Amino acid sequence: MSVESFISQRCHAVDASGIRKVFDLGAKLTDPINLSIGQPDFDVPDAAKAAAIEAIRSGRNGYTLTQGIPELRARIEAALIDEFGPLGDARVLVTSGVSGGILLSLMALLNPGDEVVCLDPYFVIYKHAVRLLGGVPVFVDTYPDFRLHPDRIEAAITPRTKVLILASPSNPTGVVLSAEEMKQAADIAERHNLILISDEIYCQLSYDGTAPSGWREARHRTLLLRGFSKSAGMTGWRLGYAAGPRPLIEAMTKLQQYTFVCAPSMVQYAGLAAMDVDITVHVDEFRARRKFVHGALRDYYEIVRPGGGFYFFPKVPDGYASATAFVERAIENGLLIIPGNVFSERDTHFRISYAAEQSVLHRGCDVLRRLARP
Ligand SMILES: Cc1ncc(COP(=O)(O)O)c(C=O)c1O
């Protein structure tokens, strides 16, 4: 008997081979120049650590309310009211990371065959979560500028389209959509009766002013997803939140009850503390690194200057068969980066993360400049 034969078709619908190949190759390196990391290189703020420790010590170790501890929800609501004004009918759900919010929202929304429009390149979970749930991801190519192209989105919409999902600032491109683009996305959602999911996990990591939120325009049909992984360095702690129309949040809460149950208790107390921490020093540091990397590579690569997050998504130079081939060459030279096909239906670009120390960025950019002319 082979257990392999028991694995569901659903599971086979997910292909993780691209990224695995990179990690397998990277594992052979002794001192890699690692520009592949999708998490901040700063630690969780002390206030958040202290709050988690205090929560554990004082016995707050049980299940919490499914929707999250009242103190954290109240704090999130206060922040949202500050930013957007009265919440009206909107509700908040504390989730296990933004990933938890993505999965719950798609579970709550999709019937088999329903289509979800994703801007390509996309955050990798969207495609796989949609497929796991029997939905169909429909990719709208945004190359070469990675901006919102309303005409292309309109062309991808069919009677089965139910959701438009976008991330700004984006992973992997770092592009921040303008207020005008957010309005265009909301208008499309309105015109075609779609739910808009606005993934704003990088909203605090924005370097040319505040990143416009997708929750401003069509709030009655928009789900806002935000989290603590990138802004508070809490990737391993699994905390995020969803805010949106009451029926959707209620459906997600019901599903959370039978899946995640609740976000980890002590982490919710940590999140409450993290919300009061000023992260300006980290934002300034990332802005400086963006400048450095852009300056180092712009004469060597076709590259879009990102407005947020901590990624660049340059085009692979002519002469390489694919981004995968380019990344293999980079790894032979000690540099770990991610090929574009992990985030895209194309394999023409690669992702660099600048969540790495200056010395590592220097070494990485040196290798990339050498590889620019194959
Ligand atoms: C655009 C985007 N959304 C969501 C996530 C998932 O974040 P979390 O750690 O909160 O699940 C990531 C993480 O890389 C991301 O880049």
C-alpha cells in the first residue's frame, strides 16, 4: 500500500516545485548571500515580547473568543476609525496571519468554478488557496510596469468572476497603487458586482508617503486584510486581521471556529502592544536600502522602482533562457534569489528581498552586476 495514493486531488493541484528547487540548490551553499527572505530582518519589538511573556505568565493560555480578544479588536477598530472614519456596518476578525484571512475569506466566498482575478505577479498563496477551494484563479498580466490596468482586468472578467484580489504594496514587485488606481479597482468591483480583497500587509512599509488603502472607496464590498508579520517582525507568531462587511466577517468567523479556532492567545496580547510601537526607524532603514539597491542595479537591469515592501522584481537580462536558468546561475555564484515563476505565469523576472544587512546587499548587488552581462 502506498500512502501517496491517498493524497487528495486537491493537494495535487498545488505545485511547490519551483520554490523547492531554489531551496534545494541553496541548501548546498555554505555561506549564501541570501536575498530570498520574505520577512523583515528586525526583531519583534520589546513591548510585544514583554506582553506575550506577561500573557503566558498570567495564565492567558486558553482559547480566546473566535473573533479575537476584545481589547485587540477594540484597538484595531479605533485605528480603523482614525484612518477611515466611522465603521458603520463593518466588522473586525482577528486571524492567524493574513494567510489565515486569505484562506477564510476565499472559503467563505467561493463555490466550485468561481473565478478570482489576481494581478500577475501575485502573492503566491492566492493562486494555490483559490485552487485548493475549487475556484479558478484568473491572471491579469501587469508587466512591465506592474500597475493596475483596468482595461486588462475588464477583459478578464466573466459571469463566473466573484473576487478581485490585489496587494499594495505588492509582493513581489513592491509597487504601491495610487489612490486613483484603488478607485479604479473599486469601480470595477462595483460595475461587475465583485468582492474586492485588499491585502495591505505591507501598508506600514511605504517609502514615498502613505500607501492608499483599498478600503476607502467601495467599503461595502471590500475586505481589508492587514497583519503584524511585516510591520512588527512577527512572521512566526501568526497574527493578522480582516475588516469588512458584516455578512462576510460573520461567515469567516464561523469558519475560523471550525478551523483555526482562534489566533494564538499570547500573540494577540503581543499584537495589542505592537500597535503602539513606532516603526519609523525600520521604515527609514528600508527606504535607504531601496535607494542603495536601486542605485546599484538600475543601469544593469530593467527595474521598476518600488514604493513599498522590501522587494525588487527586475527583469532577467537577455541571454538567459528563463528566470529559473538565471537563478541557477546566481546560486552557482553564491546568491539566493527567487525566480519569477513562483509569483507569476511568466518566468522572466526575479525577486530580490532587501530585508538583509547592508554588507549582504553589497555582496548581492556585486554578483547581480556581474551576471547582468551573460
Ligand atoms: C502580500 C502578502 N500577503 C500575505 C502574506 C502572509 O502574511 P502572514 O504572515 O500574515 O500570513 C504575505 C507574506 O509574505 C505577503 O507577502
